[in-house]
Amino acid sequence: MIQEVRQAVVQTLVDQAGRLTSVRPEEQVVVAVDFLPWRRTGLRVPPERTLILRVPKKNLEEVKAGRLSSEEFGRRVQVSEY
């Protein structure tokens, strides 16, 4: 499940690379995904796991311009799990 979510986030970043116009090239784009346990109650519970994906905006610009493949872009995304 974690790998599928990671791939989906990376692909979404590639697909939407041109839409992040307010982020400067020297800045980072960070996406956090919390994995919550399934509960029937409406109570908030802490996440079982959090996935953090981080990539420099300049890499998104390189993908958009065709100078970087989506595969290479995916390798450049830093991933942390908590």
C-alpha cells in the first residue's frame, strides 16, 4: 500500500508540475500522507504511519520542460516514513 501511494503522489506531481506557479525554483514541494486506522466511530485517532515526500521545485520544472524523465524524477523524490 505504501509503495502504491508513493507512486500515485509522484505521478500526480509530474502531471501537475505546471500548476505550482507560486512556488519558487529554490523552494521544496512537500506532500504528507497520513495512514489512519479504520474506525467506525467518529473519534480522531493518531495516524498509524505518515509518508513524507519532498522534492525541489526546480525538478518539477525540469520534468515540465522535458529535460527530466518521470522515472528520473521519481528517483529524486526524497521519501521518509514515520
